[in-house]
Amino acid sequence: MTEAISAGRWLGLKRTSTASDVFTILAFDQRGTYRKMLPASTTYEEAVAIKREVVVALSKTASAVLLDTDYGLESALNMDRRSGLLMSYEKSGYSGDSTYRHIEFEPDWTVAKIKRMGATAVKLMAYYHPDTGALAEEIEGVIKQVADDCHAHDIPLYLEPMSYSLQSDVTKESETFAQTRPEVILKTAQRLSPLGADVLKLEFPYDANYNTDHAEWQRACEAISQASVIPWVLLSAGVDFNTFADQTRIACAAGASGFLAGRAIWKEAVTMPAVQRAEFLSGTASTRLQELSEIANKNARPWTEFFAPMPAPKGWEKTY
């Protein structure tokens, strides 16, 4: 059964998706990670220019682009006019220690400003682990508040829960954490999808460094699709392109509604000289994005299976 949603949320989802009603979104909202990728001598202006070059080159193929406030405004102002725009809401990083992470916000950056600047949707990233008790409940409360704020401003919310290890001596990249990852991501979808967001942006349930069984991948993605009451899309999390293409193919066939991918598409470009970067973006990176888009358009579950537009009786504007 589909949920009837307001005109602004419906149009926002429509403008960030393809004609097949699936999401083929380019992510370049990295801030701290982006700076670490660049040479230490890179100026702020150079970092802005490189991001703009990547976005201008690739936005013509993407259904939308996800950007940040730190380096992304010029990219937003110059990207392809046919592409939707998602803006990050949260502050980069977190407060608390590495095993107990709170969401941080910039006090001067609000949902109202995101809507006012002309963005199509809001993106909220939240470090989240379902087994943190009171902290998990706190994060869920913040997510609900942000979703309510987005509803009040009639703009869709993309929610990106990011898993992490609860043990200081166990890294997220370890085999120990990888063994828990499918259950963590499944529980995350179960608990967070009913809180008011419009789309879940999720990590792949298996770490490809420790599990390459595609049958298990398929079952885990199907479980997420059964658990989530809203559309979900796959994030690339810095894996190499070939791995992400396999993950996207399996996730979409198992019920995902597309992808929201960044470094798997463009990561080599940011450290290249200008001429080489332009060639890479028009060649390899564009080909990668096109291949992923073809996978999604062919296999992904349309978001319109979850949502329908609000009724439009005569005089609807009086109570809108």
C-alpha cells in the first residue's frame, strides 16, 4: 500500500529520480575526507574548483547530485540544470568518542535555508548503531525531529545511517566488525525507516573484503527490502568501482531503488592534473556513472511503489 505524500515531497523525489522512478545520484558531499584526498598544499579555492569540475562533468548523467556547504555551492550553481540537488544538513564528523557518536549541526545551517537556496532535498547523515540503548533512542529522536522539519518545509529527506564499531579495539574495517554488519544494517533499516524520512541511504550489508558470496549478498539485500518501509538506495562507501557495480546490480535486483555513489565513480580525478582530470571525467568516470545508471534503471524498484501524490480536489490550496 502506497502512502500519499505532500506535493513538495512528491516533486522533490520526482526531480531527484529518473524517468523510471529510480535514483541514480552522484555524491560529492565529502568534506574532511575530501581534504585528506588532496595534496596538503591545495588551497580552498582549488578544492572548490576541483569539486566544481567533477560535478559539472558528471551531473548531466546523474538524476541528482549530493553536495555540502563547505566546498559545494559553486558546484550547485554550475551543475546541469536537469539534475536535482541534495544538500547535506549535518556537520562533518561527530561529538563524543569513537564508540558513542552524537550528531552535530552547524547552528547557522537549517532545513529552511536548504529549501530557500533552491535545493530539491535534504540529506542527513547519522552515525548509528542499534545496540547503543539510550544513544540509539537519542539519535532516533533527532532523526524524527529533522523529518518533521522537512515535512513542515515540504522537502524530502534522505537519511544516511552510518554504522560503526562499539569496541575501541575493533575497527569498522576489521573482519570482526564485518561479521556483525548484516545484522546491524538490517536492524537499522527496521528501526529508522518508519521515522519520517523519504529515502534510506544504506551501506551494503556485507564487507566485500571478507565475503564475496553473491547468493548471501542477495539474501541480505532482500531482507533489507522487506524490513524498510521506505525506498532505500545503496551508497558506495569508497569501494572500487567493479565491486560497487556488482553490489548495485544485486541490491537493485533485491529491491533497492537505486544508488547514491561518490568515490567509486570519481575518486581518482581529484588528484590528477587538470588536463588528465578532464579526460578522466569525460571518459572513465562518465562511463562508470552511465553503467550504474543502466543497472538501476533496468533492475531497481521504483520509489512510486511506496508513495503516491496527495489528492488534488478543488480548493486544495486553502488547507495546504
